[in-house]
Amino acid sequence: MLQKTFALILVLSFGILAGCNTMEGFGKDVSKVGDKIEQKADQHK
């Protein structure tokens, strides 16, 4: 489970870095990733 989570975060991180052109875009992308992680955590409570 931990390996899958780490792999997901790693893939998302590369996607974020490749997809955003500005610091504002980076902030939005990081926020989206945080929301997804939070949703997954809530599902596994």
C-alpha cells in the first residue's frame, strides 16, 4: 500500500512539474494533489 501511494505521489509530482508554467499554476496543482490525497485518506478511515 505504501509503495502504491509513493508511486502515485511521484507520478503526480512529475505531472505537476511538467504541466505548470507559473508559480500560481504550481500552487493550484499542489492544492489539487493535496485534495486528492485527503479524499483517499478519508476513504480509508
